[in-house]
Amino acid sequence: QVQLVESGGGLVQPGGSLRLSCAASGIIFRLVNMAWYRQAPGKQREFVAHITSSGTTTYTDSVKGRFTISRDNAKNMVYLQMNSLKPEDTAVYYCNYMRAITSTNYWGQGTQVTVSS
């Protein structure tokens, strides 16, 4: 079965950096697109970044120039490098895979990112 496990969250000061990791299993990783979403307290889950199987990336406007999504197909890993963090980036961050043929979304358990001084 599909399993996604995030790690790397924590408490960081404004302007700091974190790198989130997501380990994927149960899928042919090199062939699939992957994404990161986040959910802040009291808000809906929102899209953050996406990477195709060929490495093309897209980002939500609020993180462009600060966040970088990447993947390592040899390790079945997807990463989110977050720089110049702001308090409004505080959220639980989720790794996502959507099985296109059924439009089924798979999620990890999430990792908390808190940006505060």
C-alpha cells in the first residue's frame, strides 16, 4: 500500500530555513508526480509545491523564490527546502501523491513547522 512519511519540521525563527523530507513507498516513485501541501490552524489545507516525474516544478505564489521542491528517485524521496521563513508559513506540512487513474489522494501524517521568534 502507499505510504508517505514526512520529517524535518520544527521551530525556527523568522528568516530561518528548514528542509522537509518525505519518504514514499508502495508506488513506482520515478513515474509519479508529488506535491507538498500545508494546513495552518483554522484554515483549509492549501497547495504549496508540485514536482512532476520529469522534475518540472510549480509553486504557490506566496512561496516562490523562497521554497524549492526536489526529488531523489533513487531514494524514493521528495524534499521541500524552505528559506526566508515567515510566521505565516507556520502550518502542518503534508506530502501528497495523487493516483491519477482513480483521483485518489494519499497523504502523510504531516510535520509541524512553526516560525516564531
